[in-house]
Amino acid sequence: MAENTLLEKLDGLVARFEEVSTLITDPSVIADQQRYVRLTKEYKELEDLMNARKEYANLLGNLQESKDILLGGEDDPEMREMAREEVALCETRIPQLEEEIKLMLVPKDPEDAKNAILEIRGGTGGDEAALFAGDLFRMYTKYCETKGWHLEVSSASEGAAGGFKEIVCSVTGADVYGTLKYESGVHRVQRVPATETQGRVHTSAATVAVLPEAEAFDVVINEGEIKWDTFRSSGAGGQNVNKVESGVRLRYNWKNPNTGVVEEILIECTETRDQPKNKERALARLRTFIYDKEHQKYVDDIASRRKTLVSTGDRSAKIRTYNYPQGRITDHRINYTIYNLSAFMDGDIQDCIDHLIVAENAERLKESEL
């Protein structure tokens, strides 16, 4: 039976769960931070599977026991009624749990649990594109608030009429990258710009890139080769502005392992009035940039296997249209259309993300069964 095969797969993971449980308490493992972090993540995934295994085995046992009561000629009407209810409960829950377990057994993207770097840039459309980039930033800010995530701006370049030509943020919290990765791509807006005198609808665009934030041991950087500059941050005023060189700029020559070409990486950070904190955040962005570049082949391999562009990180693909005259949002990857644009722009984007997650999970299950 299919359930026996699934239970056997789960039983085969018990020994590994016990092994990992022992390893994460070993002082030598705790001292090796890279290994310890990897094992604690594996422990959490295996723990979830072990809990599912326990529930699944109990459901199968209860179902068989209840069927035996019904088939065994039990005379007590109350016992027979309880057995019938238990059969109905088990026959409803077992198929649901089987699908959940199958999905849990599919190898997860190791990046999903990481924090993320969110980059929004105005594209075609001039001032209107910058305004739309600002609208997207506000949308993501409100969404992060609903998730309990912390969003910090690393750098920003404002548009002449408002909004942003470019804004870069770090987002920290639980499973940030695994959720926001679906937002990477070109976002198109159709609306009447504030500068339009004849009421014509214009089409503009902004690009969103969501990158997994690299941890210190994910990439190797020779910090002695980093060239640092400091400068005075501009701002809204106050005693600190133009007096303290709190802004930092780093330059780093990095050899791309995929192309062999040496590239100069330039990163600025003016996020805080504390120069050491700005240096720390600039280093975090450097690590993320290099990590993203070095893992581009991995991303490309995923994209070549996928039938859709649900979460490949393809930043050149038009993923969504925001149509203001009709109050309509359309996600082109999954043919998802809703008419609550106002709420969507206020951060109510979870339903769209949920549909994208379902679509990707369906793909993952198909791939695992091939």
C-alpha cells in the first residue's frame, strides 16, 4: 500500500534524526559554527518530519482499530458510533497529511531560511517609474510589518519628482528569502501620471531583486584588500549632517569564478550616523553580492528545469502588472488576477504569494516523482 511506502521512508530517517540530535550537543560541533548552523537547520526539518511520522502512524493505527470494531460485530451502539466518527476523521486527515509529508520530503532550497537584500529600481518611465518604485517600497514596508520582519534601508537615491531611482534594504526575520524571492522581476504599472495633463494612461516599470543575504562563512573575503573611503552623509538637517564622516564606501576587486574576470565592486552605505555600523552593513552587502554572483550557475540550473518562472530570480522577466484604472493586479506567471489594488499596495500581498508557493510546490512534487 502507498501509506506503507511513505511510512517506510519516514522510518528510514529516524536513525539520522537521532544522529543529528546527538551531534548538535557535541562541543566540537558547536565550536564549528558553519557545521553547527547547518546541522541545527537539518534538525528542525527532521523534527518536523518526525512529528508528522508520529501523527501519520497514529492515524493509520486508529483507522485500522476503528474498522476492526465495525467489522467485528461490536454490540455497543455508542462504541460503533465513535468508531464511525474516527474512520471519517482518519480518512479525511490521512490524504491531507500524505501530501504534506510528500512535500516535506522534497529537498528544500537551502536559501529559503535566510534573510534577504531587497533592491528596487525605477525602470522605463522616468519620473513615473521612480514614483512607482517608491510605491513598491511602501508596499513591501507594510508587508514586512504584518510579518513581524525588520526592514532597514542601506542606501537610497531619490527621484526628482519623488519616489526612488534606487533603494536597497535588508530584511531580517523568519524565512524571509523563501517568501520574498517570488517578488524578483519586472513590475509594470499602468496609470495616469501626476504630470499627465490630458489624462492618458502611461505604462512604466520598476525592477525588484531579492537576494539571499550571505552569512560570514558563506563566502571568503580578504578584508585586508578592501579599500575604504568615508564621506559626509547628506540628510534632513541636525548637528551631525555635513560635520561627521559617517558614510562609508568600499571598493573590492573580486575574481568571478564563473567567468575568470576581475570585477571592481563598489558599495556605499549611509544608513546610520554610526560609521562602524555602516561599515558592518556595507560588508554584509559585499558578502551578499559575491554570494549571489557565485551561485548564479545554481540559479540558472533551477531556471532551466522549471516550466514556469515562479521563483527563479529572473530579474528581466515581467512578472506582474498593476493596472490602476481597473484596480487590477495580474501576476503573469500563474495567471492570477484580483481587483483589490488599493489593499495590495497597502501591503496585502500574502494571497498572491500563497498562490505562487502552491504553484511552485506543485512543480517540486512533479519533479520529485519523475
